[in-house]
Amino acid sequence: MEIPKTVCTLSELKRLEVVNLCDGKVLGRVCDVEMDLLQGRVTALILPRPFDLRSVFQAASDKMIFVPWHRIERIGSDTILARVPECAP
């Protein structure tokens, strides 16, 4: 039996796709993390929004999807499962 992995690097997180459990859609791959430096913990995963022509005129923060850490259900070897109702239709 394989022992589950309990630590992960940012470069390993960047290889994982994030799937929204609310609608089953792939939100994208992790491009960055948001951290609370005072408490020393990750507060959100940051993913780029899919490109469309309207995004040329959007602010930089509108081009990103922030997945709050408390919305992460499971981090697997190739996928992150999150419940993000605000990203579902």
C-alpha cells in the first residue's frame, strides 16, 4: 500500500488541473497562490481565466479566478477538486 503524499511544492501544484465539483468543469491550472504571511498559510489558489476578446479590456484581477482554500475538497496526484459555486453557471 502506498503512503499518501502530505507535502507539495508550488511547481507540483502548477501541474494540476482544478475541477469545479458544482458543475464538473475544468477551471484551469494553478498559476499562483495567495498567502497570509502573518499566519503562514495559503489562502487561495489563483488560476488564469480562459482568454476571450472581452478580457483585453478587463482589469488584471478580473483575468484571474481565485479559489479560496476553504473551497478545496481534495488534492490528488493529477487533479484538485474544489467546490466553487460562483464559477458555476
